[in-house]
Amino acid sequence: MILYTDATTPFGRKCIIAALERDIPLEERFIKLSEPGDFLDINPLNQIPALFIQSGQYYFDSDVILEYLDTLHERSPLIPDLNKFECKTAIHLANGIIESTLLRTMELRRPEGQQSKTYVTHLEARVMRGIKTMEKKREKTIADCLNGEEITTAVALSYVDFRFSTEWRKSAPTLEEWFEKVSRRKSMELTTPTRERSITLSDTIGK
């Protein structure tokens, strides 16, 4: 299987982390959306990540990919049946933080005279409210395999660090402690947004 993605997208990152955590054979192929070529046959929306299974079989949207990956292993589920909807809601919250951080980044890349400070402030407030909710619900325990909610939460916090600010730690001590531990996992270290190479089938996290 091939995951079409790039080094910096958090949505692609959460999919490759999920595969690494469950030892699911998966390799990445970095793609430039400005030069998509045949990739448009896989995802006509020209968005990443997209998972290629075989000719005529491919899935896109990171949450759809997570659910598909959950059919390919026998370890603890990425989306557990117990508290399933709580898990999915937490994933949606983390996705929203990622999306808000991405929109903020895109807005600040516009010419200065065209930027909306009000919109940027709105997005920043949304991110911080989301992290505040994460702090209230975060449990410190970390299982042998991260589930989908834990993966998406960790990736969201890493993306906020990468594109926005590390200041969230001042008001989220439980989340900070948990995040620091999760960040030391091999699956997280292999997939940092500053990396230059893609994940190959030879990469494992050494379980």
C-alpha cells in the first residue's frame, strides 16, 4: 500500500503513525500538489493523504484511512468499540485544531495588506479553546499502542508547535506531560514534519 502525502501534512502523519504503531506494511510517497500528474486519478480533489491499495481501490480522508487500517491488524483497535463515539469526537476536536492552525498559516502567507487580523485572532482562539478541552479530558496513561484519538491529539499538538506556538503548555500541564512522553515514541520521531525522507516498508518502531 502507498500513502500519498508529504512531510508536513499532519493528516498524512497520523495515518503513517497508525500504520507504524500496528506494524501495518505501508510506505509513503511524497507528492507536490502543484504538480499532481496521475495522482488526480487517485484523488480528483487533489488533496492528501490518499491511500492507494491497488488499481481501482483507494481511499482518501485521514479518518477513512484510519478506519481502513483498523481492518488490517489484530492489535488493539485504532477506533475502539468501547466509547467509540467519544473517541471519534476527540479525533474531530484534534482535526479541528489542525485545520484551524493550517488556515491561520495560510492566512498569514497572504500579502500583508490582504490579511485579516480578525480572522487570525478567531482561529487562534479556536485552537486554544480546543486545547483547553483536551486538557480537561486528558488521561496520563499511555497504552502499548496509541489509538486513533491519541495519535490525532499528539499530531495536532505537534502541528500547533510547528506552525503556531508552544505557549499552550502554560495552561495545559497534564496535556504537556502526556505529549512529552508520546513525542518520544519511535512512531512520532520517525514522522516529524521537518524530516526529508519518506517512510518505507523497512521502517519499524521496534516492538
